[in-house]
Amino acid sequence: MKAQAVTAQPQQVDSARSSGEFRIIWDDSRVRTLKASGAHVDASREAIDLFFGTSHIPPGNPDEVVFTVSERIILTPLNAKRLANLLCRTIENHESAGGAGSGVDPEQSGPAAASGCSPLPATSRGIAADKVRALFRMIDGLNIEYGFETSFKIYERTLLSNRFLLGFNKKQIHPRDFEKITAACKAMGMPASWIPAFHESLPLARFVHFGFEETPSGAVCKAYIEFDIPFAGKPESARPFLLYRGYKWDAADNTRRTLATYICFPFLSTDAILDRISGMLQGPEHTGALAIARALIAAVSEKMAGTDIVYVEVNEENNHRRSFDINVYKADLQLRDIYPQLAEMIRHYSISPEEFHAFYEPVKNKVLGHIAGGINREGKDFFTVYFGVEGRFSGSHGDTGFRCTHPG
């Protein structure tokens, strides 16, 4: 028997939660193997029916194909959705590793598109996908190398794993290309009143970043200017400074928007970092989140000194958000190295263990990048984990399917 991400009945999940154990064991001792050559799906209000079988052309009738159904599997709509997510991620990883895949829609790219798995909610799929395509058309036009990073966000009863950030060094582009970047911002729906300020910030940028994230109600577009570090890397001359300015707007309604500032506090010790995080997560309602944050910092500090952690605090205008972001790439950890803290996280936020593991299993060996947390726009605590940053070149997007390097 082996550990595997699967769906489970509610009473099984409740038992796992109460015991504090989140591994689900896959017992394949009585499995019956069927090499299906076809599949069909039927749906009702209560269930999703999956039909598997084999097809053949009957003798004497070459214009007809007979599909012989061998298996019918009935799933609840929720478990069917989890299965679909698991299949998408498995196919993405298979194709990213060089596995065979089907043809790709020329309007999309990446394994998620090839497998027919849309990474966007149905309510905003077309709008947000158009904005993703506009971003990558701009990247292709710049002919540059860029960083690409994925992440997941967790808060009460919510796991958002459909997120990406990309970024590139401004030195790679000529000032005449600034217009291409601004045009992409317009195509992505950036509020018109922000365009002049963003364009005027480009000459001051060290890096430029863009991101998308799925939310329960749709999708959010993001653009960031990363500024130069204003000191020579010596602790005695270091002061808090503006590292990023972030522009964030709803993909379907850009009147829902916010500006964010990211202040870097350089060369803090581990104790100083914990003191600042404790100041954010005050009160009995945040005790659990603070304990998780402390455990994460402890795991990271075993591999790197606190003064090597890039510690950033985030504020957004007109809302409650106050959060932190710690860059831990130098720790050379993988996601699986912080699994105990992740397990506590999904327990604390009442996340379905099988939903989490369906996401986690294919990516657990990815490099841990940075960890964010704190208070969100609604005043609730949350965590975001970034991982798997990789360098890419224009025209070679890999998994662009809504899914580098730093801001969140």
C-alpha cells in the first residue's frame, strides 16, 4: 500500500481530522485493471457518472464504432471536481517532464490548455484568459528571459492554487519597449488612471512583475514595479525602503482595485522577524496562525540565518490587509520539508485533506521560494506559499495556464 491523494467519504475525513493525521492510504490490493480506449460523462444534479470501456469496429460495418462500457463510476459533483483538478495537474507535470500530449489550442499554451483543463472559474474564464494571453503576447514581443513562479493561498475553508507570478529584469529591454509594457497593461484592464504613473515608474524599475490569481468569485490581475536597493548591502547603512509598488484589479471589474506598498526591512534577525509578525497577528483569533508562522520560521532558520531572509511587509490602501513576505530560496528547501507546518495549516483552516493532497502530491518536490501571511483585506488571517521558480524564454511558456519572482 502507498500514500496517495484520493477522495474520501465525509466520515473518513472527519476521523482523519480528529486524529491529526492527514495521509490517506490507497489500498490497491483488489484493483481490477481496465485499459480504456474511450470514456463518456453524464451529469445530473446529484451525481457525475463516468463510463469507461473499449471501442471496436464491427465486422462488415466500417462506418460504425461500437463502444462497450465496462465500468460505471458514480461521483458526487465535489469529488468529480477534485478528480478533474488532480487529472489536470498530473497531465501538466507529465507534459512538463516531456511526456506525450495532445495538440495545443493555438490560442492557448501549456499542458493545462492541451489537456482541455481550463484553469479559470466558469464565470470569468473568457475575460481572465484574454488578459493572460495579452500578457504573454507582450512577453513574446519583448524576446526576453523571465522568471515564472507558482503559489497557493490558504485561509478559512479555502484553498486557492490557481496563481502565478512572472518577472523580468528591466535591463533586458530598451526604453522604446516601455510602450509595449504599457499597452499590455491596458489590454489586461489596468485602470486608466493608473497607466501614467505605472509608465513613469518603468525607468526607475529594477524588475517588472506581473501576476494572476483565481479567487472564489473570479480572478485578479497584478502588476508590480520593483525598485533598486538603496544601499550597498552593508547592514550598518540599511534602512527600511520601498521595494515594490503593486497595482491590483479585478479581471472583470477594474473599479474593484487597490494599490499596495511593499516595504523591505533588511538584515533582521529571526527574533526581530518574529516580533514583527507577532505584531500583525495579535489577538486570540489569530493565535493559531501565529503558531504556524513561528513553526515556519523555525523550519527555515535551521537552514539559513535570519539576516539572510528578505523580509517584506505589505499594506494596501482602503482595506485591512497587513501582511509579511519572507524570501527563503537560500534555505534550499522543498515543499515537502515544511509538510508538518502545511498539515497544521490545512487543519487550522478546515481545508479538505484530500483536496490539499490532490494539489500537493505532484508539486511536493518543488523548491520552496517564499512564504507570505498575515491579515487579508477582510481582516482574516491567511498564508500563501510560493514555489518552483524557473527561468524561461519568450515563446517557451510551459504552464502558462493560470497558474518570478517575488511580490504577492
